[in-house]
Amino acid sequence: MAEPPRTPAPSADPGDDLLPESAPCPFCDGLQTHVVNPFGGQLSVAQYWCRDCRTAFEFIKWDDHPAEA
């Protein structure tokens, strides 16, 4: 009897639960930001993009920032 085709489990990004949806931009203090990459130059930072000043920046993931609900 043939096995049904296996479907891969949805991949969850390991950094998603640690990252705020928007991090404050260090250049313009704007909050119109989004995650570009959950891993930056180091595993402890994430790369964000600011829509206000159009600048990329790194945000420290585990820096006692309050988790958003």
C-alpha cells in the first residue's frame, strides 16, 4: 500500500517570538519599522528597516525589551 505524500511542516522562524513587530529607529526615533532579517551580523541582533528615514539598522534581540502581545 502506498503512503500518502508527506507535506512539510510549516517552518517557524526561530527568532520571531523574540522580536518586536516594530523596533524604534535609532536614527529618527520612528516606529514605522519592520524586520528584514531575524539574524544580523551576529545571532543576537536582527536587521530592521525604517520606512520613515529609509535606513537599515540592527536591533539587539535579548535586551530586556518588553514583549508585544
